[in-house]
Amino acid sequence: MDASNVTGERMAALDRIWEDRAYSSSPIDDCWYADTVDLGGWPQLQGDETADVGIIGGGFTGLSAALHLAEAGVKATVLEAQQPFWGASGRNGGFCCLGGSKLGYSGMKKMFGEAEARNWFKTERAAVEFVGGLIDRLGLDVDRHSDGETMVAHRPSDYEAMKRDLAFTNDLYGVESRLIPPDQMAQAGLKGPFHGAMQTPLGFALNPRKYASGLARSAKAAGATIYGDSAVTAVEKQPGSGYVLRTKTGSIRAKKFIVATNGYSSDNIPKWMKGRYIPTQSSIIVTREMTDEELSAQGWTSNQMCYDTRKLLHYFRLMPNNRMLFGMRGALKHTHETETENKARIRADFDEMFPAWRHVETPYYWSGFVCLTRDFVPYVGPIPDMEGGFAGFAYHGNGVSMGSYSGALLADLAQGKTPDRPYPAPMRHPPRRFPLGRFRRWLMKPAYLVYAWKDR
């Protein structure tokens, strides 16, 4: 196509704000999920094609959007820069749980009013139930386990806060959470340096790569087209209406498009994205399979997915094969040196928390991006000044549930439908830009220092 017939900019490269190594295969060279699901096999786009909706990004959001569009008879094409679910969707902790925002009830109420704040928490529950229903409907084998989620108290004062908040939590989510007193933790199979816990019966754990792979296969079976190794390098507005999504080896002409790249977004695809998100790293280790005797020695036999009450929290779960998955925040740079240091740090935290497992090897270590916005709420909605363009991103570490749910919302919006599922004001709130431009990730350094001080 003659460039003179196109409005918009041709972009030769993705404009990402971390070191190139963070976007390479290096962070997942030792990812345990690779032993369970193969990433490869999705073809590269070759030549020029058309679609009703072009989707940039093949993770939970993009695949869910593609599935729901295809099931509605809409021609949807997914373009993934690597292979589908190569990013956070194929390497996260596998927690399908409440969350998606770091704002909290009081912050939600202050920004959006009490009714919309409560609507947000209904949406958290709806997102979890949406994924559970989707897994059942599609008949996916995802190694599902855990009866809801368990928050363990890092300090005695945190358990006292749980007791104060129990009734309010139950009211917000419409559930019956229960407390586990400190002297009953061992009996519950949750022995460790914890001071009680609260179990909320919403959510479950899974193998995220099996789930994402199932979404991809189901979307394809419904009629969606999915391409890997097809990074979109330009989004060009066409005269009249529609867009062309360009890759190095082809293009998709579409009436509408969806950006579903989350923490692996680029500041120039499209330019509206610039500065509206921060990718920050999270890291995970996984042990070898442990014996029943080793589990008993530590006193951790529960299959509950858990997280602690630290600001810089740890998240962990004993998987069905008796491997322990243990995650925490990552470094603020991504180099061989910083990853080596972070691997040692996460292992040290693991040993402190589970001293009876100091001898247990952790042969798997990997890292990936969590995505944040300035107001600590996700965005799902239209891209201003790009009619027919939509975006969904920033799930604040809860992409299994909220990313999947957001994909279904985006499918509705791309069809011009008013979603028939909860779609609260916090999700419709266009994200503000962070200061410091491409250096904005360094805003996390003072925040991490403050959080670490509060976690002492």
C-alpha cells in the first residue's frame, strides 16, 4: 500500500521501557510450566489479510476477546509478538483470585463513590466465577485446586486487622470467610512463621499455561485466527474507517482493533499507550517434588493458594504434584547480575519461611511483568481519539481472573454492545500518564523502600 494513502506513523520498532533482556526468552529459560505445555506451533502472519477485529496480544485478555468474538460470529485475528501466552499469561503464579486493583475500598469510594466502589468488588467476584465457568464450559484440564484463597498474617497486628475486617469482607463479596487462629495454623497444614490467617472461599489455583493454551485452542475452534511471531509495529488509521495493523511479514486490515498487551506493551502501539502503564517484575521459584515426609516435617500440607500481608507480598501454593511454588517481587533492572541476585533473595525468603525445606532444591526460577496504572485500577475501554480502538490492561497481579474477564468485556465493546456483566466505573476510568516518561519505572524504587520499611 502506498504510504501517501495512509494516515498515521510507520513504526519500525517497539518502544519498550525495560532492558531488552526482559523481553527475551531468558526470563523463562527455567520456567516449570514449560515442562507441561509447549509454547510453539502457532504460525507467523504472511501477507495481507482482513478481519472484523484485530487483536494485539495473545495472552488471557486477547485470547478471551478472540474466543468471545468468534463465538458471536465476528471474524477476529490475534497477532502475538512471540507465541501465544508467552508473556505473563504463561508464567504467572496461577492464582485465579480476587483482585485486579491496588486501590482498596476507601480509595475506590473516594474516587468513584460508594456505589461504584461496591460494584468493583462485585466485579472481582464476577471475574473469578467467570473463569471457573469458562473452564467448565470449555472442558479444560488446568490442574485446578484450592478452595478459595488464604491470606496469612505476617505480624500479630495483621491478624487483629483480619478479625476487625472479617464482617466487612464478607459483606463486600457476599461470602463467609473464616479465620484460622494462630494456634490452629499447624492443624490446618499451614505451619510457618505466621500469626493466623483468613480463608475466603472464592477462587482457585491452576496451571496458567494449560488454561491459556485451552483458551487459544477453543478460540481457534470457534473460528478465530491466531498468529505467533507477529509483532505489530504500526497501527495505521485508514481514510474513512478502519485500521491496518502492520507486522514485518504482513498486515491485518480490520474495522476495529483491541490492544491486549498488558505489561508487555509498547509506548508506541498505539501512541496513546505512552506513559499510561508501568511494568514491574515478579519472580517465582518452584521446588522439586517433595515426599509426604518432607511435607510433614515442615507442617505444610495444605493445597490452599496463599499470600501474606506484606506490602511486598509473597505468594505460594503447594501444587498437586507436591512441588511448592513461591513468588515475590522482582528486581528493578533486568540483567544477568540482577537476576542472579534476585534468585538468591527469593531463595533466602523461602528458606526463612519454610526452614524444614532448606535442603529441598528449587531447580526452576523465572520472572515476568506485572502491570500497574497510576490510579492502581485496570483500564478496559475505548482508546480516545481512535474510534474503533479499545484497550484492556493493568490487572495489578491478578490477570488470570481480571484479564480473562476484561477480554469478554472488550469483545462486547468491539461489537458495540453494552456489557451484560459488571463493568464498573474504575475500569472505565482512562489511566493518567505517569511522570518521567520512559524512565517511569524508577518511581518504583522509593515505593519499594517505603514498603520494605513498613514490612519490617
